[in-house]
Amino acid sequence: MSIIVGQAVRKKDFWDRKDELLDIWEAIESGSHVLISAPRRVGKTSIMYKVFDEPKENYIPIYIDTESADSENEFWQKLFHALLEEDFVNKLESKVKTFWSSLKSLKIKKISSLGVEFSEGELLDYKEAFKRLLKDLQNDKKLIIMIDEFAQTIENIIKYEDEKHALSLLKVHRELRQDSKVSNKVCFIYAGSIGLESVVAKMNAAKYINDLNSIKVLPLTLDEATAFSKKLFTNNNMEIPIVSIEYMLQKIEWLIPFYIQLITQELKKLYRKHANIDNNTVDVAIENALEHRNHFESWQGKLKEAFEKNEYLLAKEILNIIAQNSTINNLEIINCAVKHKLDEEQAKEIVHSLVYDGYINNSDDIKIYRFNSAILKMWWYKNVTH
């Protein structure tokens, strides 16, 4: 198992998430469509790659990252071309390839954001072409279409096109999922680094995703995190005393593989200099990890992208207060909202987004919020609050 920080892991580097994978496959086999629900950095993409790399018999998985799509039609273009990929087509029964063959036999004049224009002047609408492809499938295997960064795509469309097109995309996807001719052949799985629920809530469009089977990806338990850490150290030829492993996990607090990998990466550098790791060394490794701005700045950047000016200022102030005081209560949040000319409902929605996207939680007391990650709290205090 390699130390991999900030990227999806695959195959031998994947730390098995047995419960989540079992839930996903049970949902697929029951005919459900899935929303993989988890905050940023928890490992949603890695889990999707696990499904992609090791599908069960009679399933053909496709993985598509749509984060760069800025319009509704560009989104459908990405899905359409994913179905035209040669590797995918080769997995289908030969009788299903007729439509693909007929497309390839036509002379393509121009490919643009509007569609594919053929020499006869006909323009192929990507959305309609994708829907036709799905409905024409007669394969004996079921497709699993995994769409990563779907919520980010919705936000992109709102920003660069308009909310009408974003609603249209959500509506068409629901129609496809509700169409028995499609659902019998295809399972959709959605995931992303921001919460789809919070994005659609701001649009009053929750009805378009309430049919999805939401499967949560949780942080590792202490036993799981300990086993994961031991394997990571062993595979990288590091002898770390168990007391230091326990201390590291206590300092990390929010036990997701990303933070364990990040601190382990810094410990490995220190281990090369002197093969003696103790609690003080762990503290040094954490301080060194905080210098990697690229691993943390996206947390602030995402807020700037997701919120309007006053909403962003409120979200930032909430996190600043927690970074300084460890917690914030509901009354303090409302007082901050008033200062930023936002009402209580707007404040609640912002807090909901911060919770869903992995910044904060109120697990100990429903009226009191704190950072999920002690590491992120330290970085925020050092780089944003001051």
C-alpha cells in the first residue's frame, strides 16, 4: 500500500470499505439508483473506482467525471462520448453496436458545444442521443453509470448558464431513472466533493433527487484507522510504536484516510532522517503537513464558489469563531447572520452546507458546532483567521 495524498486510490492501494461497498452493491442489485453521500476527502471517488475496477458479473461500469462541464449540453456531451468509448463498446454484445456503427459511418462535419453536425447538415442533440442510446441497449449486462462531481456540475451550470438549465438537467435525470425501459438496463451512481442535497435545496429542487438511495461514507472507526495506519507504516518499511500511532490518530481526530496518509507522508520524511518516531515527532509531522497549502486552500476556495458575498462572509466568520474558540452555538450564528444582513433561514442553509460538505458537525450537542477535522481547524486558524 503506497502513501497517496489528495488523489483517488485504486487496486492494491485501496483500503477496503466493506460496509459501504456492500451497501452500494445491494442497492444496485435491488434496482435502486445511488447517491454516495459524504463530505470532501472521505473517499467517494476511490469507492467508485473500486466498483469500476472490480465489477460483479453481469455489470458493466462506466466512470465519468463531469466537473469541467459548464453547460447542460456539455454535460450530456461527456456522457454521450463515454458511451462511444471503444473499451466500453467492446464489452457489449455485438447486436448492440448497430447504432454506434451507424454513427461512425456518417461523415462528421463539425463537433461543437451544440452537438455533432453531420455532412447532411443534421445536428445531433447530445441529450437526445444519450437517451436513445440507453433505450436502444439490448445487452444482457446492466450498465452502472457513475457520475462524479455531479453537484459541482449543477453549480457550474447555474453560474455559467442559468438555473433553468440546471433544473432541466436534474429533471431529465429523474425522468431517466423513473423510466422502466432505462432503469432495467442502467443504474446511475452520483457523487462529488460538494453535497448534492445542499445544492438542490438552494434551488428548491429536492424532489428531483428524493428517489435516490443515499449511502453514507463514514470516517474510519478507531479500530479501522489503527489497522489502516499499521498497514501503511509496515508497507512503507517504518517501525512506529503503537503509542505513537494512537497519539497520531488522537491528534487527527476525524479519522479519514486522507489525513492519515498526509501525516504518514510527513512522518516518512522524518523517519528517513532518524528512525525514531515518538509523540513529539508526530507533532512536528502535523506542523509540516500544514505547510502544504494545496491540500487545504480548496476548503476556503469552495466556499467562495458556492456562496454569494454575504453568505460567504457568514460562513467564513462561523469557521473563524470555531477555529478560535473551538465551538459556536446557534445564537452566535444568528447574531453573525444579522450582521451580514441574512435571515435565520439563510443562516440555517449555510450551516447545513458546512455540515454536509465536511467542515463542521453538531454531533455532541445539536445546538453547538465544531470542526470535524482538528487538522483543518489548525490550518484555518493559522491561515484564514489571522
